[in-house]
Amino acid sequence: MKLLDKYILKKFLTTYVFTVLIMVAVILVIDFTEKNDDFIKTNPSIGEILFDYYLNLIPFYANMLSPITVFIATVFVTAKLASHTEIVAMLSSGISFRRLLVPYLIGASIIGATIFVLIGWVIPNANKESVAFQVKYIKSPFTYDSRNIHIKIGPETYVYMESYNNSAHIGYNFAMETIKGTNLRQKLSASSISWNAEKEKWHINQYTLRTFDGEKETLYKGTNLDTTLNMWPKDFESTYKLEQTLTLTQLNDYINEKISRGADDIEIYLIEKYERFSYPFAIIILTVIGVIVSARKARGGVGFQIALGFLLAFIFIIFVITSRSLAQVGDIAPQIAAWIPTIVFTGIGFLLYRYVPR
């Protein structure tokens, strides 16, 4: 790596870190202002607020703001170099614009790889603590209010409950069916099913078991039954920001489990998964665009270029939010939605590179 590369890379990375720290600090102050009333009502200790909540919230916000911060850092560093005529001197000495991009690409790759590791395995573990704090002190007590619940607990076994009380761990109007092909082979029904924490089994009272063999039906009625099912009380607990608390490995396992159960609410988890892969590439694309739009020396100083950097970064965030919303309602496949912002800005970067004078 040449001296010039080290010079630009050092400026780029230090500016990025400084920008992250400033923006995260501002957002934490805003967050504290918004939640101060909740803290007064629920009265968590200072240690819980600082260490359980805000300390674990810092990496989450740092990652969330990464497209903005890396773009702003790129624009700020490049615009300052341009304003001091350093870029003109580099290009005049025979360095091509592509060669000028090399230290930026190295820096963006370092940031992108670091972010991928963080959002894959580190930040989810920090989110577990901050989300648990929010559920305990900020959110109202969770009540499972879904009706007519259908769960696939085996290749041929299906469970139905009219409702479920997550406080008492009781399901009402319970039915479990075994279906082979299109034929119903067995059906167990009961007025309720409850979780026995000591035995770690489900307890069924006053149940009726029907077995079908062709046109022959066998009926059996029982009073008490303890059984193990591929269904747990945690399946009915709060899923508030659950996707943010799962490592990449856990997220894949959870998605596979949801698919095997025939769940219809997996879009948010698929979006989370594919966004974690697209983010590092977005960092690189935004860095390239940042260099292109700020490499020219502006007569009015760097203010306009920095403002343009903010504008384009926020447009990227709007694309992320919009595509995520469309995927959640089923209008776009999650795999496509997660990559739309990166694809669109790749096209913008290509056009800027070809037609914007540098």
C-alpha cells in the first residue's frame, strides 16, 4: 500500500468513526428524552438504564446508521481534499480516478466486513439485553391475542387452538389431527390444554380421541393425559424485535422452523436475514458514490457537497424502509426487497461515474 493510500485510508476511517460516535450520541440523547417518562413510571435502576439498555443499544444504532455515516464520511473527506486542491494534484500527477478509488474501496471493505460480523453475531447478543429491558420497563405487559391458531408440529400432525392465554399457559378448544395425504387418521380434541412446568409437558383434561381406519371409527374418552409436543410456551411469548436478537445461525434455524410449521409470518425474518448480507455491499456502493459526487472542487466550499451527501444517504434509508414495508405485506419477495436499495444505488453510481465530470 502506497503512502497516498495510507493517507486517504486513515482520513476516511477516522472520519467514519468520529461521525458514528457523534450521530449515535445525538440519537441516544433523543432516545433518553423520549423514554424519560417511562423510566420515571417503571423506575429501573441507573445501572440497568446505562448498562443493560444504552450500552447495548450503541452497536445497534451504529450499525443502523452505517449507510448514512459512511456516506457522510466519504463526502466530507473527499470534499476537503478537493477544496485543498489535493485531488487535482493527484490527478495531474497521472493517477487515474479509478486508482484514486482504491483506498476508499479498501476502507469500505474493512467497514463492510466488520459490519457483517457485527450484525451476524455480535449485535444480536447485545440486542437481547436492550430488547429485554424494553419489554420489562417500556412496553406494556404482552398479551397473546391471536385467534384460531394453526401450527404444524410434525410431518403429518397439526394443532389447532381457538385462543391461548400466555400468562396462564393455557390453550382453549384444543385439537390435534394426524393427516396422511388427504385422509384424516386421528383426531384428539379437548376443551383446554395447559403447560406443566415441572414435567415440561402439556397436560390435557377430558379429551376425546377418534381414530379412523377407512370407514371404521374408534372412539376413546380419557380424563388426564401428559404429552410432549413440538410446541412450547415460548412460541406464544412476545416476539417484539425478535429478529434483531437472533444471530445469523439462530435466524436461519428459526426461519427453517417457521417454514416447517407452515407459519405465514416469516417475511420479517427473511428480510432481516437478506439485509444482513446486502448491507456490506451497500457500504461499498455508497462510498463510491460519495467519492464521485464530492471529488470536484466546489466554489462555495464543501457545505453543498456535505448537504448532498446527507440527502442521498437519507434517500437510501427511505428506499430501505419502503422495500421492507412492501416485503412485509407480501408485495415483494424478501430476497428482492433486501437488495432493491443496493441495486438502485448501484445504477445511480454507474450513471454518476459515466456522466458526472470529475
